[in-house]
Amino acid sequence: MKRTSARLADGREIIYFDALDSAPDRRIEDTRDLGPVSTASEIRYDAALDEWVAIASHRQGRTHLPPTDECPLCPSRGDHRTEVPADDYDVVVFENRFPSFSSGAVPLDPAPVQHELFARRPGVGRCEVVCFTSDHDSPISTLPPEHVRLVVEAWVDRTCELSLLPHVEQVFCFENRGEEIGVTLGHPHGQIYAYPFVTPRTRRMLDSARLHRERTWRNLFADLLAAELADGSRIVATSEHWVAFVPAAARWPVEVHVYPRRQVPDLPALHEAERDDFARIYLEVLGAMDNLYGLPLPYISAWHQAPVRIDRELAYLHLEVFSVKRAANKLKYLAGSESGMGVFINDVTPEQAAQALRAAAKPA
């Protein structure tokens, strides 16, 4: 693999990941006339829920569903100058121009906080865009395993680098696909958020893992995986190093969790064979999801990694992939119970979903 770092016209970092060491030099000058990045972002403390909320009003002006010939994530060719100055690439990562978190974040309101319950501070962190391929019309589910493997290397690289930043507490790699999910750019891509705090979902899972360890002296996630394997009814796919299953208490009509068989805290801890094997089982899972209704399924694909500094021994790296589609022509909306109380109601049993995905994964 060849890794090349460069700078965009406004000073943001861009990193090319090429499969071959013989790939051409990607350090191409960005000739666009860009103003400086101005990030007015802060995090505000919700004392009622013990959570931080990011406020980033500058994101209102970000690019929204441009036509294909104006895509900002395609390579720069001819007069079409994009976020990627090179005329081709395998995988590329760059700092988001409209980030929720940034090393240069400034508070929205510099006035001092008037009450301790209204704590706030700058949204210091980093947000990056990961372009999976230069081909605008090739979603990750259609890429060959060796290319997905390169995407994994990009995730590993960025997790390592971002974890070294002094203000970063958690690194989150994810993909949103489909307009139904809220995607604003059609090019195959994901994002990486480097948070200045441990996210609420992670804190809750680790609290559960801590209680389980105190009761049993075992790891909660390892026990969940073992129980799913023993039951078998919700298993979607297995490989030498990975297991994909619909969780017993799935919240979404289509929801698959992908676990390594070996407990590791994060992506960098995976060994070479596990990284190779992930590319294959991930494509199998995504293929089954796309075959389920005979159309590209909108989904969120979310990596759960250990926090940078705390509770790493409790964590268990895993991927969650879920969709809002409950039928070919029906969406699962977060209505009163889900949005108001956080209690999900699933119209599809996990066992039915797993059976349908297994059937969809089989060759025609």
C-alpha cells in the first residue's frame, strides 16, 4: 500500500491510499480559490441526560445533493475541480470543509456561561470524509474484496492517527448510504468523527459490560457472540474470523452485527488475516441486504471501537449495519415511542429478518 499526504487550497489535509506502491504521485496542487475554513462549533452539556450535544450552525451551507457532473468527491478532471485534486485515486481521506468538530473550532457565543447547568466548550475534534472509490457509480457493496481491504487500511490508519490527538476521546468510522438515510452526496463515501468525549451509546454499552464482568468475570460481548452462535437462528453469515448475525433484540427491521471471533478493542488491533477476512464477509452481508428487496438498501454502517483512553479492556470491536427499510416500499420512521422515549418497536422479528437475509445471500 502507498500512503500519500498533501494539503488542499485552504490548508486541510488530504491522504491518498493506493493499493500499489507503484501508483503515481498524488501530490497535485489544489488550484481552487478557497477561503479559510471557519468552524463555529461548540458542545453543550445536557444535564438531564448527562450527554454532550454538538451545535455547528456553519454546516447549514454545506453541499446538498449536487448533480453527478458537479460531485465534489469525484476526481478533478478538466474544468471540474473538486475536493480531490488528483485525476484518479483508489481510496482518499480528507478533512471535512463543514465539520461538526475541528481543531480550530471556536465557540458560537464567547460570553461566559451564566449557570453551571449550561456548560459549554468549543467543539474541538476532527471530521474526515472517506471516499471509497473514484467511481461515482460503484457503491462499496460492488467493489472487489481487495479494494474493501484497502478501505479497512484507511480506517485503521485514521483511527491510529486521530487517537493521538490530545483532545480526542473516541474515533467513529461510519457510512450513511441512501437519500432515505439523509445522505447529501451520492458518491460512495463514509465519514470519521473524532469526538472530544466518549459518546452516550458507547458509555452505556461499557457500563453494561462492566456490570456483566462484575457478575460473571467474563466479557459481555464475547458472551453475546457465543450465545448467538449456540442459538444459530439469527446467524446470517460466518467465516474463519468473523460472525454476522441479527441481534436478538434488533431495533431496526434490517439490522446485522458483525463481530470478530477474537476480542479486540479497535480496528488497529485486527491482524492481517482478520482484515482480509472482514472484506469478504462484509461484502456478503451488504450483498444480502441489497438482494433482500431487489434494490440498493439505504443503511448506516457503524463501527463500535473502544474509547481512546478508558475502559478499553471492556470493549469489543464490532460493526452494526442497519436500514430504515421495513419493506420494499415502506420506511421505518422514528415515531413517538422511539423519538420521545427511546423505546424501539420493530415490525419484523429478528429471526424472520435473519432467515430472509440468509436466503438473499444465496447465489441465484
